[in-house]
Amino acid sequence: MFNNLSDRIAASLKGLRGHGRLTEADVDKTIREIRRALLDADVAVPVVRDFTGRVRERALGEEVSKALNPAQQVVKIVNDELVEILGGATGELTWAKNPPTVIMLAGLQGAGKTTLAGKLAKWMKDQGHTPMLVAADLQRPNAVNQLQIVGERAGVPVFAPEPGNGVGNPVLVAMNGVSTAQFQQRDVVIVDTAGRLGIDEEMMQQARDIRDAVNPHETLFVVDAMIGQDAARVAEAFRDGVGFTGVVLSKLDGDARGGAALSITGVTQRPILFASTGEQLGDFERFHPDRMASRILDMGDVMSLIEQAERTFDAAEAEKAAQKLASGEDFTLDDFLNQMQQLKKMGSMKKMLGMLPNMRQHREALEAFDEREIDRVEAIVRSMTPAERKDPKLLNGSRRARIAKGSGTSVQQVNQILENFKKAQQMMRSMGSAMGGGAMPGGPGMGMGKKSRGRMQSPRPVSGGKKSKNPAKAAREAAEAEKRAREAAERGEAPAGAGSAFGGGAKGGAKNGFGAMPDLSDIDPSQLPPEMRKLLGGR
């Protein structure tokens, strides 16, 4: 959604790079370009005015004038102010002291409330709660039936005593739904109410009646993120007419300009709590203003990516894979297929790759990426026999042709998958070597050949470093080195560079990235415990 806005802001800030000192004219030019970018993104004018005013004030202040890199400081200011207009800190739900917690959804018709009710229920269920959906939208045709289907997909019960389509009392349904949830010991009730085609006073009154009847702990205003700054006007009307405690953005994966997300909090002073980012029930996430600001400035959203991986990756499979690597077993095509399937569980690859920093410059390649690639990998690997998956060296020309035919792909695609697997296998072997081979990289047993280990352990010359070609200077350096060696010997220390594979003496020897290391030359490896000998690469 924010691609165009991201490009425009990034281009305006790019002009500041290379400036050792920023003038007022530089700042004003950048602010003008940012203002145009925000207005083109359909951000509400009062929000744009406040935002650019604060950025200009801070950019001309001491925090920039005294900064070592003024351009980076301005980027930080823009990021801070974007976080502020998106709501500042991440909003939190209000939970009932005595369950159930009642959450009422309100908004315009077509904003996606019913689907979002299912997404919110699934999110609650994944968090360990026991939600129930209440079908109180009795106006829109088939709204009750739609909620029942969504609830079934989410694995959440739906309270729907009335058929809807204009039949039934929504206030009574909402009240009975909360009572039923309390009786069934459900800890969350999500009430789906009728949408409004506009600012309809009759429907507003119905929403107020439901609110007064169930006394919700949270009233969430669901807004279509694609309607631009008009969302702020509608939100103000709902805030004044019904009242709401938080905002949920739907259709945030659309191609609109993003004005709603940047306008609504600044206008209503209500936090954005959640965002719907796709069509699937799992495409739903907490809204973090700082992460969204990072996405807009093309800094990525690695934290959300990590959280998504933690939710979807199978911990048991990951542990099994780690043990296999540590034991020295080879990485097979079955393991490769399993990794591809784990990635597939995380959802859209384009979406995941888009969360990485500096992906704006690779947007064309990202858009051209074929989401079905993982399916092709799975088809190719499943077309192989168990023996072929275990030992890809068996795959000669005729076998590859058979696999291509069986998977509906070409021999070239089979070859490409095998080449990618070979690279992954080499990487896994290196990781397995590091995990099971012994000490730290560079130490004994860590994939280094005998020649390398011998070179690491041989002591350096006492003079330390290269000798000067100037005879007088070389003699002076040798005399100084000899003096240092005598003083070290008198103190009972090893000369710098001797005794340790890391180049450190016993007490205060030459330092490196690890600091001074003790002299281990007197230790007999055969006297160490078996686990320690294995760790150090011995037998």
C-alpha cells in the first residue's frame, strides 16, 4: 500500500546525503517534497500540516545542527514523527476482570467487518483465548450465514439464533450472545453489528442500543484502509455518534495510497490496534506504529518477520533438524522439501521479502517473483524415489527426464532445483561442521586443515611484525623487542605472540578481539574429560 509514498519520501530524503551541514533552504525543500508526497497519498490536510511543522522545527534545531551526520538525523526525525502520527506506542486491548471480554465491531458496510470478525477470533484463539462470535448483523443479506462460514473456518463457535435478512432483534441477539458465552465459560465475545452505507442516524442509534445493552470493553471501528482521508471524516462521525476505543484497518494489502492509516489516529486520537493484510484468516496482525513507519521509510520490519516465523515454524521439526546437523548427518532432499514447506506456511513470499530492509530497489524483481515456485519444488522432489532423495548423485539424464515429466516441469527446472539444493547442502554441511566439529572458528577441530592449524599455533617472531628495510630502524626495533622480552621474562610472563593459538600471553600478552588469552601449552589433552576433548576436536 505504501509503495508510492515510500518512494516519494525516500527520494526527498536522498537529496540530503553528502551534506556536511544542512541549510534552512535544504530543509525547506525536503519538507515541501514530503508535504506533496503526503497530500498525494490522501493524508488529511491538518495531519500533514502538523507533521511537516514538527519535522521542520526539529530539523532546524540543535539536534541536527550538532549531529555528526545531519542527513541521517533528519531521517530519524521523519521516522519519529511518522511513528507519532501512526499512534506512538502500540495500542493494547482492555480485558475484563471477570470474563468474558466483550468486543463490539462497528463501521461502514463493505469495510470487511464480518471477515475481520473471523480473523480477530482466530487471532484470539491462537493467543490461547476461547472466543465466541455473535451474529448481530441482521440487516445485510446473508450476513449471518457468512459469519457462520467464517467462524467454522476459524474453528470458533457462532451464536446465531436469528436467520437475519431483516428478521430478528439485534440488541436481543447481542445480549443473549454475551449470556451464552458466560454460561459456556468463553473468555471473549466478538459482536458483529450491521454496517452502514453512510452516516445513517437510524443505524447509528441501533449501534448505540447494542453498545448500551452489552456494555463492551472494546468498541473497534473497522475502516477500509483504501478510502483515503475520507476515513477520518467517517471515523469522527462514529466517534461522536457511537464512540469507539480503537481502530482496525482492513485491506491494508491493497494498492491505495495509505491516507487512512496516516490520518485516522491524528484526527480521532484513537489508536490503531489491528490490521488486516490479506484475504486469508491468518492475514491479521497487531498494528505497531514504529514497524509501520520503518516499512514506509524502506527500513524493513524484521521483528514482524521473526514473530511470523515463530508462529508458523514447527519447533519439533526445527529441533530435529538441529540435532541432525549436530550429529553430522547429511542434508537430504527430504530436509530441503521440509524447509520449503515451512516457508510456505509463513504465507506470501513477496510479503515476507518485502519486510526486509532496502527492498524498494528490488521491487520489480519482487513483483515478478512467482509464488508458485515452492509448489514446483514440492512437485519435483515428490516425483523422486526415496533412494533418489537420499542420494541425488543417482539422478542421471533419464531419471531427470522422468522427474520432469512426473512433476509437469522441464528438465531445466529440475536441474535448477538440484543446483539450489546443492548450495543449500554445502551451507548445511558448514553449519554442521561448526556445530559438531569442536571449538570456535579458527580453533582446533573447526573445519580448518592441519596446515591452517599449524600456522595458527606457531608463535610469531618476538619482534612482532615486519622488520624495517632501514638497517638503523631495524636494529632499534630489535633492541626494543629484546628489552620487552627481558622485562616480560622478569615478570614471569610469556612474550607477546607466544604460547596461545590466539596470540595472547598468560597475563597481559598482546590483545586481540578476544582480549588476552591464557597459555594452555602446559595442559595435557589426554587428562581432559571426553566431552572437552571432543569439543576441542580431539578423540
